[in-house]
Amino acid sequence: MKDTRRARVNLGLLLAAALVLVTIDHRSVTESPFGPLRTVGTTLFGAAESAGAGIVRPVGEFFETMADAPSARAHIERLRTENQRLRHDLAAQSLDRGRSRELRRLLGVAGTGGYRILPTQVIARRGAPGFEEAVELDVGRADGVRPEMTVLNADGLVGRVVQVGPSTSTVVLLSDPASAAGARLEGSNEIGVVHGVGENGRLVRFRLLDSTAPITPGHRIVSFGSQRGAPYVAGVPIGVVERVEATPGELTRIAYARPSADLTALDVVGVVVQAPTRDPRDALLPPGPRKTEAATPPGSRKTEVSTPGRSGSRSPAPSPGPREAEAPRDRREGL
């Protein structure tokens, strides 16, 4: 466009007109005559601006996202790592609390029974030459562990030490088919032998030496003890009888018991490094079912009925003859 006199005059007139319009609009006190025109302009230009912003904003956000993507991925990885760490810490704290409870229970059992124990932890389940079911402990010769020591947990008998290394030791479980331990019925002197039957430690077999001795489901079994407490100390709960086999004409009776200790989920255990000076008998057994009183007519004498599986009052067994009285001693030395 050429810079001519006419163009300059037109530009001046347009500027003057615009100045006049602005002045009139500004000086209008009540209502400006250009109000409707301003509303129309605002609507048109506002719509155009919104449409432009709607197109430009996603594009800008896309470029911002692309620019921030590396830092966002790094932030996500940090959050994921932190989450895993917190989850691991929570699981570890829960496990430590559980082990602490088991240790307190184990020490309580040892104090009640008069055993001196070495608390330890099961670190692996492994086989041993000649045995199918065995576990490895994180204590060994340097800690005072020797072969043929009793191993128990807060619930009952676990097994015995068969191999000892400098810092680890191997324990054959009570459930191993090659395992055998002298046992006694709760509340009596009837003894027998407990053998493992495998089955992942679900049951053990109890062979009662006196075939005439009463034994029913619910009776509890404790360890009879070995000479000088090796390999088994006395008084440790072994299990609860679940079923009794009929053995007519046999010299012994056979029952199957559920082990007191969960032999498939062992963690905190104790190695008995010194046997008690006195047999704790049934002191380590938890309280059994309460005795009930048989219903009797008024004025009649009440008769106590003892439930199997509880130490205390029970009908006394017949007094053994001279020959039978020596049997427990001979059997104990044989076990």
C-alpha cells in the first residue's frame, strides 16, 4: 500500500471516529448505545477464543507430558520400590512378632518342665541319610549342641538331633518312619512306644505294651523319657489319640495320635541341653476337658465321671502283681 495523502487522511478519520466512539461509550452513565454491539462482539470473539483454546490446550498438554515422561517414570519406579519395601517391612514385623510370641511360650514351657534349652530356629527342611523327615537348625557344635538331644517347641515334642556341624544341626522328626520314642498315657503309668508313620507328620503310631489297658480317642500321650534324658527327656506332650485299632488276641494295642506339635510348620524350637532333675509328668499338658457330674436323684451321692485326656481324678487302675510291677523299669531301660 502506497503512502499517499489520501491514505493518511482515511487513517486519521478512522482514528478520530474510534476516539469519538470510545469517548461516547465511556461517558454514558446509565447505558451505552454500543452495549448490544459490545455483547455481540464478546459472544463472537469469546466463542472463537474458547474454540482456539480447546484446540491448542490438548496439544500443549501433550508436549508437556512428553517432556515430563522420563521424570514421571522415575517417580513411579521410586513409588513402586518404596511400596515393596514397606510391604516387606510389614511382613518382617509380623513374622518377628509371631516368633517373639513363640519364643515366650517356649521359654514358659521350659520353665514349667525344668528343662534348660537352647532356643533356635528351623532354617530348612531336608532329608538325612536313613531318614525321610528331618529339619536343619541354625545352631551347632559351637553352641553346645550334641547328637541325641531332645528338640521341642511350645506345643510338644519335635524330634531328636542326629547330626551336628560347627554351626548347624540336623533333627529327625518324630513323624519319620525310622523314629521311635518311649511314651506314657496321661495320668497313668501305662507305657508304650511311638513310631512315625510319615504322612507329612499328620499322625504317629502308639503301641501300648499292655493290651488290656484302657485307651480311647482323646487320651493324651507324653514322652516317657530315656536314660539320662537322651535322646528324649520325660514329660513332653507327644499327641492326642484319634483312633484305636482293634487287636484281638494281640499282646499290645495300637492307636494313632495327632502330634501336639505341628511338624509341617516348624519355626522356633528349643534344643534341650540339660534334662530336668525330676520328671514333670503331666505338668506340660494344657488343661483338659472339665469333669462332669452324673445326674443323680436328690439325696443320692454324686459320682464323678472323668473324661479321658485330663490328669487328676480317675478310677485307680488295679494294683499290678509283683511280676507286672517290674515291667515299667525293664521297658524303660529298653527304650
